[in-house]
Amino acid sequence: MSRDCNGVTFFEPNEKDANHRAFKELSKVSLGDVRFPFGFFLVEEGDKMVVIPGTEDDRRKTLLKAFPNLIPEALSQGCFPNPFDTGCHGGCGKMSLGFRCMRMYDDSRRYHGCGCVDWS
């Protein structure tokens, strides 16, 4: 079940909501086996949808938009988009049990990424 936090939507692992804009947009592009460790943006150029790699700062800004009081340790965890499907891989290290590696989507920037968030 997805959860919206300040305009950023977080998805359960392996969740694929075909009616959500994030998944509708993803169906228009092929990510192949390209790796985007800090996420990516989908941008329309003419009649084509293109993928622009995100940066570590893009991921950080998105996480802080969703959770302004997120503890700094959560920003540096190894939770990244999986290049082979729509999920995330890695984990949240030694964060407390409530933290999970979650897929996120910021509709205002059309940013897709992953991050460690307190899901409790």
C-alpha cells in the first residue's frame, strides 16, 4: 500500500499500482540494465519520454521534502533503485527496525528513487 508524505509517494516493495502516474510513466520508457544509483527523472522531450539520472543531492532533497526531520543517518544508507525491475535493492544498514528501503516518487519533479524511511 502506498503512502503520500508531503507530495512524495512511497511504495511497498514490489508494489506496482498500474493506475498511479509513476507506473504509467515508467511503462513508456525502457530502463534496460542502466543503473541510476540516486534515482532518475522522466522528462518529455517532444513526443518522447527521456530518462535523466538523478544525483545524491536529488535523492536527499526528495527525502527531506517528505520527512523534514529525517535523521541524517537515513540519508546515507545504501538503498538504491533496482535496475532490473521497479523495486529497490540494498538496505538501511543498522537503522532501527522501523526503517525500510522504499521506492519513492515525487510527482512535482517526476523524480523516481529509493530511500530509507521510517515506515512504522
